Amino acid sequence: MKTVGEALSKRQKKTLEKHSKHHTKKHMSLMKRLMKSGATFSAAHKKAQQQVGS
């Protein structure tokens, strides 16, 4: 289990890089912050969509 503030894995970074082509910088920064605090990619994306949008 990840601890709060832990760095993202190589796989997470690669997935976020691909994902960033379709979303704003604000969306991506929120996703990164959520994932660093332990959220999954899907959960972080869903929350970012609700709070920020695309």
C-alpha cells in the first residue's frame, strides 16, 4: 500500500503522460496529487472530472 506523498511508479507516469494528451493541465495536476495520496488512476480521473472537468 502506498503511503501519503509517495512518488508515482514508472507505469503510473507513463499512463498519465498518455492521458495528458486529452486533458488540461489543471485536470492532470489534480490527478497526480490524488494518485500520490493513494487513489487509483480511475478514481483520480473520476474525481478530477467532477471537480475540474476536462
